[in-house]
Amino acid sequence: MTTIVIGTTPTIIYKFSVISTDDLIQAKMTIKGKNTILLSKFLSEATIGEDNISWKLSQAETLTLGVGTRTMMLNWLTADGTRGVSKETIVNATNNHIPEVMT
């Protein structure tokens, strides 16, 4: 289980051991609550490492998650047409004493 405190700026990292991140042509990370996708992040928004891709979420993005149990998943596509998916991760979105964007 992963914990995200709403209103903070966590970094979500997915590590790859079977494919090279150089082969990715598409990737979409989603966080879902019940039957609704609350947040989507795309490869174009990611930082691509040697064996991982990551996204730094904004304060506003984590606030959209609300408090509760969510699920997170990554779908990707490689140049040769191989589509893959991560395991679904349980995300515990927890309260913040200051649930707002701080500037």
C-alpha cells in the first residue's frame, strides 16, 4: 500500500526490469476512486530514467484525490506494439490539516 497525503507533492515511480524505458512510446498512470479515474498522467509529463519513469504530482492534483482508498495503475506501449500493465497498487489518500494549495 502507498500513502499520499492530500495537498502534498509526492513523486510516483515505476521501475522496469523486463523492458527498457527507451522502448516506451506511450505510458499512462492513473489513480482511480471507485469507478472514476481521478488523475491521469502521461509519458510526456514523466521524468524518464534508465530503469524507471516518474511523475511529481502537484498540490492541486493530490487534492483532487480526496480522502479514502484509491487504486493506481500504469499502462504502457512499446515501439514494437507490446502493451503492458503494472499491478494495481492500493493508495491510501490521507487527510492534511491544511487541505489547500499553499503558495
